Amino acid sequence: MIFYIHDNPIACQRARKGKYGFYNPQKKQKEEVIAEVFNQITKGFCYFDKVSVKFRFFMKMPKSWSKKKKSEMIGLPHIKKPDLSNLIKFYEDALNKIMWKDDSNIWEISSKKIYSLNPHTEIELNHIEIL
């Protein structure tokens, strides 16, 4: 199953300490991602115990780049911030109890981030039974 999140990929931020203790600055973003995934899930889908996940992050290009440079960069590796590991962590946490019981149930991850004219995130989920 492949799920699409149609917006710029989001990287995980650290919890912040406020006046009344710690809070999650990304709660609203996580809720939006969860809502978008829920809209794609068909009836009868349930989350799995053991999953293999492929994350593909299609990153936006700087506005300052010319059309020629943008066309040359499509599909090439994005090697700037945000870090790939922070991108993965955000979606792992946001989709707990939605696509998998807990992110500890993910036993294999494949990921990449590349330049695209259409920034979005693709999450390919494979349920694999381990004997």
C-alpha cells in the first residue's frame, strides 16, 4: 500500500519547554497528516504488528533557482536540511496506532529525499509475516 501526503515533507522538532511544562510544537501538523492518511485508508484496513516501510520525500526547490536548473535537478538527491532521520521520525511518530501499533514494530526502513517540482511524501507500507 502506498500513501501520499500532499504537502512539504515535515521534519521532527524537539519538544519545547513552556510556562506550564513541556509541549509538542508539532501537534497540529501531526493531526493534519493523520487526517490525510485516514482519508486514504479503505474500510477493513487495520494496522500491522510487523511492517517494512519505504519513505520517499520529494523536497521543494528554492524559488531562486532558474527554470533550467529546476528541470536539471528533478529526481536528484536533496542533501540539505532537514535531515533524513528527522523526516522519518516525524512520520513514524505521527502514524503510531494508525499504520502500525508502535514505531518499534517497524523492522525495515528504506528512505530517500529528492528534489521535485511537486513536494510531497510517499509512504509505502508492506506487511511481512516473520516466522
